[in-house]
Amino acid sequence: MAFLPQHLCSLLKLDDLVEALDDARGYDQRVRLVLKTLQANFGGIPLDHVHSEAKSAETSENLRRRADRLMLGAGCRDEEWFAALDMYQRSVARAPPKSPELARAYGKRSTALLRLNKPQDCVKDIDLALGIGYPEHLRANLLRRKAKQLKKMGRREEADAVAEEARLWLEKVQLTDRKKRRLEQRIDEATRDPDYETPESHKRQLQRMDLALDDGERHPQLDNCSTAVDLDYDAASRGRHLVASRTIRPGELLILEPAYASCLATKRIYSHCSHCLARLWHSVPCDSCVSALYCSDECKTRAWLEYHDYECQVRAYLLAMSMNDTMIFALKLTIKAVKEFGGVIKLRRETKDIAKCDDNCYFFHILKPN
């Protein structure tokens, strides 16, 4: 019998299996129990044809070189630089942790970020590259780039200090006199450049908005609602609904309901943060898998603690089995809920209680992590 994704979903609904897993001692016994169940129902899972992608220095290097070629052929259009940036993101995702390939990918990606007018992200990439062993003979030029970006951000003293460090590295490398003079000239120019005017095209780029309700504006009974609304009930027609409690100003924030969980579309893995979904410029990869990039170490840590420690081990296999984003989202939701409730059995008890209750609104309310 061929194994399909829905077969796995049906197994998760077997109460006997769930109870047995809860009673099992240790992971080894649980694994044997699951394998025995799969063997009895489907003759095992035919995973010999499923190949999940893993970290690879060679793949990372090949992707970086492809991005380099895109950079060489890029003109003035942003689309060409975005294509190069996407390729560098893929290179970063596949590089082994703290490897020379990762350092080179960071260093080269900083060039694309420079051209896309992302000075802060460019400096972050440069610092990461220098921190994990960027080649010494290339450090002078990388530091020159950092000095130029610091100057662009108005951090003149830091820019001068970095430029001086670049000159010290320049003295240590073996270059022809002509190349050394040329690089030294470019280092001097990096801190002498006039203040940079941000192009209008970049000023118009969407930035992430941080929305929040002030403490004085929060409704005392309705979570995540402002005092501008109240809960009302009309048994004849509308049932439970919200009404305005005062005059509402144009653009006023009324409800801010954070999502319990969210899932990034697979096609956006290399353009958006896998945890908070912010647009990626600078990014840090998961240390184990190739399908998660984060906008910061904070998002990376939070994702690992909430769900990615388990998701990381199986997501690549799910993608290789052509499971869609909805199924991957279901996995993420399940992991997060199981960890939050302290086990599968406790979670199933809660969901059964919800199913038995007529007033589901109450149960959904108490399930919110407030």
C-alpha cells in the first residue's frame, strides 16, 4: 500500500497509539512503537526515495559564485540586485555553521546590501563575516566597505577607526604596489565621501510597522481591544458583536490580536524571516537545516524554543514529500501546542473539552496565552 501524507494524519487520530506513546518509556521505545504501527498499517514508510537537503559547503560555494556572476552583470535596476541577494541568501542557508563558506557568503552579500542602500544590514553582514574567519587577504577591502557604510549612517568616528584598521590589514597582505595604492586610495575615499542621499525608490520601500495599544487605551475586559469598543449582544439578529463606545478617530487602532502561530510560504523562505515574517536583508541561518532564515538572533532563538527544535528535523523531509504549506503549518501548530500544554495527552483532553462545549468562544478565549 502506497504511503500518502493523509495516512500519517490518520495515524495521529488513533487514541490507542497516543495512549501507548504516553505510557512508553524513553524515545527508543516510542520510536519502535511508531515503526511497528506503521509496519502493520502500511508496511512501513518508503522513505528511500525521499532526499532531504542538508548543509553543504560545496552547494553554498556554488550558489555564492552564481550570485557573484549576477552581481557582475547587474545594471542599475533593483530587480537585478534583488536576484543576486536571493542567491546569496540561499548560499548562507546552506553553508555549514561558522565555516569559511559562510564567512564568504556574508562578505559578498554585504556588497549587494550596499548597492540596495541597506547600510545597517551591510555592516551586520561584515561583522559576522569578520567574526567567523573571513580570509585575511580580503579583510582590508571588507573593512573599507564597512567604513563607507558607517560614514553613510553618520557614525563618523567609528568610520575613521575602521578605516585605520583597514590600512593596518592592507600592510599585512601581499599585493602589487599598484593594487595596494589603489586600495589605499579607496579606503581614504570611503570616509571622505559626501553624505549619501537615499534614492526615492528606497524611501518608498515598505518598512515593518510596530503597532501597539497603550496601557491607557486597553479595554479592561476585552483582551487586545481598545476602550473605543464594547461587547454587545442581540439575540434576535446579530448575536455577539462589537459596538463603538465613543467617537473613533480616523486611523485609530481598535483591535490588535497577535497570531498564535504563523507559517511562512515555502516560496518566501529566502526573502522573509521564518519566525516573525519580516522582510529579510541581513539574515542568520538555522544551524542545522537549510529551510529557515531569521532576521535576528532573537527570532532564531525564540523559534528554536517554541517549535523549531522539532520542526527542524522533519521539515526538509515534508518538503521533499511534496507536502504543502498547510501541512507544514499543521506540524508547527502541533509542536507549539504540545510543548505549551506539556504533552500530547493533555492537549487532546483540552481539544475534546472544546468539542463538547456549545459556547466555544469561552474556550478559545482561555486558550490564548495571556
